[in-house]
Amino acid sequence: MSATSQLVQIDVNPPLRQPKPEWLKARAPVGENFHNLKKLARGLGLHTVCESAQCPNIGECWNHGTATFMLLGNICTRRCGFCAVPKGRPGPIDWDEPVRVAEAVAALRLKHAVITSVNRDDDNVGGAKVFAETIRQVRELSPGCRVEVLIPDFQGSDEALRVVLDARPDVLNHNTETVPRLYRAVRSGARYERTLRLLENAKKFSSGMVTKSGVMVGLGESIVELIEVFRDLGSRDVDILTVGQYLRPSRDHLPIARFYTPDEFRFMKDQALRFGFRHVESGPLVRSSYHADEQTVATAASQ
């Protein structure tokens, strides 16, 4: 393959804005549980990726009593073209944050806690230690709670990955996000092969670890490219796959190339299941943590 064929093509005349299809309209966030969780997060000085990433499912999930806590502040060191989380130079690591997250999980009486973070390329091992301590603190205050972590790539640091795995999360998630051809524009600072290696090493370093990854669609990829990604993830024995529609957070982010239909999401699920995943969640509003508790239960039942 020539070098020029691998370049990301930028359309200088992007298509006119498309109206959002009916199947992408989520309910506005209301309800007692929503307001209680928001108040709790504010009181403990915590961030949620639900708010920072402008997730369309925030109303449904928060009213269900589930949320994804975001560690290591609210400023990311990378500038990915799809992400709504603020970018810049982060402050010092808050080593008391794991205790506050555990207190929130206990107060909410969660049975399945999802914990993620911004990228902290300034201190990958330090970031991994905060993940590990959060897992331990949640287990101490909520012994029956399953813990799922959605980790960054730690710039390929095996040491950082081992630190997280040594704390024994129930699920280790790292998102692939898009197809290799689009990585330069979509995932600033990331590498497709690095993502595959992390997911492969998670199985090598921690026998029996349940692994998970997610892909967005609508950024200009083809179905053929997506199926190749599914094949690559399946060959790394990834257990759970999520596939959802990319939604542009603002005019400063990458444009939406097209909206996939519910039938196309069903087709992608059928294709992905050919490669050995134990559970595939595929739909327009699917995000990494959407129905995470049900995914884990389904995966455990299939063992």
C-alpha cells in the first residue's frame, strides 16, 4: 500500500448538515435519581464522563442509578477529533479521588461501577495507580459491586497496564474507536496497533480477565473496514464489543459522514458475532458504558 493511500482525506466542502433521525432522539434528563446523582457528584468533587462527553443516554442511565465516574480531573492531554472532554494541561493528580469515588458508589448502592479517566500522558503510571486504588477502595466499601474500568492506552506502557490488572477489575475496557485509516484524525496520539496490543496483553498478563472494546461509526469508514476491525478484536479474544453512532459534540469537532440505520446496526452485530465475541451491543445510541451491567451478567452467564 502506498504512503498516499494511508492519508486521511479532508473534504474542503463538507456535506450540508443532516437532520438527526428519529431513532437518535433520546429523552431529556429528568427525574429524582438524575438530580440526586448530580448533587452527589458535585458534593464529592467528582467528574462523570456522562456529562463531560455529553452522552445522549445520561437521563436513562442516571435514572437507572448508574454512572461512569471519570478519574484524574476533567482536562485531557490529548486532542481527539470526536471527544467533548476539555483539552489542555491538567492539574496535579488527586490521590484522594479514589476514596471519594468509592463513597459515591457506596451511597448509590451500585452493583456495577464503571470507572474511566482522561488521558494523563504526563504521568501514565501515576494514572494507573489511581485506577488501581479506586478499584481497591470500591471493593472495600462495596464488596458485592462489580468494577469495570475503561482505561486509556497509557502510551503503550506495560507497567501501567499491569498496575491496573493487579487490582483485578471485573472488566477491562479499552476503546478502539475507529478504523486504522482514520486514526490520525479521530484519535490524536493513539495508534491502532497499540490498542490491539493492550487488549492482547490484558489476557496475557491476567488470566481470565474479561476484556471489552468499543467502536464508533459515522466518521467516514466503510462496512468492510469495520468488519476488519471486528476480526482484529475477535482474534485478540476480546469478550464484549460495543458499536454506536458518532454524534458531533460541536462545530469544532469532526463532522458526521453519515447516520447508520437500526438495520445496519443489526447487520454489524451479526457480522461481529462471527468472530467469537461473547456479547455484542450494537445500536445508534450505544456507548461504552451503556447497559454495562447487563453486558457483564450476560458474559458471565455464557462462560
